[in-house]
Amino acid sequence: MTQSIASDGAWTVPELGPALGRLADPPAVPADPGSLGVVLEDIRIDLVSGIFDMAGAARSFMEAGDRHGAIASLGRVAWLDRWERAVAGAAQRLADVVNTRLRAAAAESRFPERQLVPLLLTPEDVRAISSRLGSGGAGFVSALDALEQTVPAAAASGARGRIGQEEWQVALATAARRLESAWLALFEAARREQERWSRDIERVRVWRRPTRPLWLMTILVLLVLGYLGLVLGGYLPVPTPLRGLAEFWWSRL
């Protein structure tokens, strides 16, 4: 069921681009992606595009006179869904890069596969990374809670609806600004994650096979061969277990 908005004056959906700030309009010079070079630009673009799509849908509902549809298009669930997708995508991207770098480092140093497997990031690790990347979104989630509280008044008619519209618009702009902050915090968290996993990658890359067992085995073989040489050369008594070998050797001389 739609609700007429003609009697309530111009009911508009605000432009969200300015409030999204650097999320929608990043600096001309790209920020340092981090020690592993994890690129999140396409995820940022998908996030912004999703928000703009939500706003476009809201305007379409508004033009059709469906205020409830417009409000729902920019509701808490829609915003949160876009954010969670971005966080999950960034976490998976980072994990994929880390695992690729770990395998490349292992191939370079001939790191044993059985020791590499426990180092590779698992789905549980990806969820932990996602939690750390999304931790900067607490303010954004609080802003969405505040946005949700403006919905009843914004959906009302008459004077209450006009006042509610202003509160809703302010809450929308606040949510957009908090989303910008959340994204910047995610970007910095991703850089910290890269530094953390870079240390593990470097340890794998510089790994060298232990030489002590090889030297011990070499010394043992040399001692055995030296002893056999002395026995077969007649310099040492022939022990019973080696008598057959000694007689065979001497018969061939």
C-alpha cells in the first residue's frame, strides 16, 4: 500500500555523495595498499555503488508516492548488508593474498608442505580477520540504530511526517559519514593485517633446511666406511658378523 506525499510537501531523498566523503571521492594519490599490496579499490567501488543504488531505488519509490518503500530502501538492514559484504570481501581478499604469498615463499625456500599447511589461513582465520576489519564500524552501526529510530516519524503523515523527514535526512547523512569513517578504519586495519602476516611469510621465505642431521649422517657414514677399510685392509681384527664380507673381498683381490 502506498502513501500519498503530495499533502506533506516536497519529500526528498538527500544526496549522499558529499556525506560519504573520501569513500565516494578518494584522494587523487592512491593510499599505500600495504606491505602485501592488497587492493581493495573494487570493493570500495562496489560499496559506494550499492549505496547509490539504494538511494536511487528510494527516489523511485518516492516519485511513485511510496514513502514506506523509499524509507525501507535506505533502511538499517540495507546499509548493514552492504557494509558486511564489503568487510567479508576485504577479509577474503586479504586471506587469498596471504595464502598465495605463503605458497610462493614455501616454493622459494623449499619449505616442507606438512609444515606449510598449518600456516595457511582457514575459513576460521578469515572470519577472525573479518571481525578485526569490521571493528571500526561500531560508530556506523550506532548511526544505523539512530536512523532506525527516525523511521516511525518519517513514515507518518502531516506535521509529524515533515518533522520526521528532517530527522530522517539528518540521520541518513550521519550514517553516510560514519560509513566513511568505518571504511577508512577498515583500510588501516587491512594494512596492519598485512604487516602481521608479512612476518610469517618472510619466515617461510628465509627458511633453510637444518644441516645438523645431514652433517651427523655424513660423519657416521665416513666413520663406518673408515672402519670397514681398516678391517678389510687387515689393520683391525675382523669381527664375526663381517667375516663373510671380508673373505669375499679378499677372494676378489
